Amino acid sequence: MTESVVLTVTGMKCGGCETNVTDKLQAIDGIVSVKASSKDKTVSVDFDAEKTGLDAIKNAITGAGFTVQSS
């Protein structure tokens, strides 16, 4: 079952930051698609909820050096 989430992420300043976050997330089994925007400070992720979850996504983003804002 595919789920979608849009997270507010601070610390992304440029295209390189977007690529860093995208690469970290795409390395996770179950990630279907990623769209990171430093301009909008968002990361949109489509993922297979049977293979991964929100915690793994947030951990990958913080592991890349960025902060996920709580909603």
C-alpha cells in the first residue's frame, strides 16, 4: 500500500541539499518517489508502507544533517 507524506524540513539551502536528501531517502527499501524543495522547505515522499515508515524517512533526513519539523 503506497502512502504519501509531505514534511517540512529546515536546513536545505540549495540543489545540493535537495540531492543529498533525495539520495538518502531513495536508498531506503520501499521508497517510491522523492521530491525535495529547498525553496519551499519541503520533502514529499511516496512510500510502500509495508516496507518502510515515517520514522525511517525522518531518520534518513536527520541523518543527512537536516531537521524535520513536527506538525
